[in-house]
Amino acid sequence: MNMDKPGQLWVVLGAISGFIAVACGAFGAHALQAKLDARLFQIWQTAAHYQMVHALALVAFGIWFAANPSQASQVPGMGFALGSLIFSGTLYTLALTDIRWLGAITPIGGTFFLIAWASWAWIAARG
């Protein structure tokens, strides 16, 4: 896979993340809803929702980055990717295992999301 074009990596990662979000959402709705209690099922849905929102953000960022390439503007892509992995990943695992200490790790992913949005706004505003 050749990733020479600016923004291409972020679009590919966003598309893969979107695929996983749809698969997890469908798996939750069709296989887990009857098996998980309401609290754990809601956690699963939250993970899929946030993953999809940030998958779309990652694709949008990749498109924006292609028109505005710079080393500094890689930060939002990394934040969206790491945020999805940590935030949604810990919530999916929490929903399946009910290991509650995982909930203490989830905000790290949320912090990556905040860094991604804030840095993108900062970079875009600076032009």
C-alpha cells in the first residue's frame, strides 16, 4: 500500500475505523443486545457511536490535510486515531467483560479527541 499522497493515511484509517464501527454497531444490535444488561449495552453503543463520529472526522481531516499539508497538522489525525483506539476500545472491552477499571482509561481516549479537535481548529485558524 503506497501512502505517498498527503492525507491518504488519515482517509484510509478513517475508512477502516468506520467499517469497524458499523460492524461493531451491527454486532451489538444483533448479537449482544439480548446478552448484555442495559448499562453494558449502552456502553457498547456509546463506543460505536464515538468511533463512527471520529472515523468521519478522520476522513474529513485527511481530505483537509491533502489541501493543507504540513508536519504540524498531523497532530489532529494522530489524535483522532489514538482517541478512537483508546476511547472506543476500552468501552468495547468494558461492555464485554464488565472490568470496571477500564473506565478509568477511557478518558485518555477522550483527551486525544479533544486534542485533535482543538489542534485542528488552531491549525486551520492560523492558515
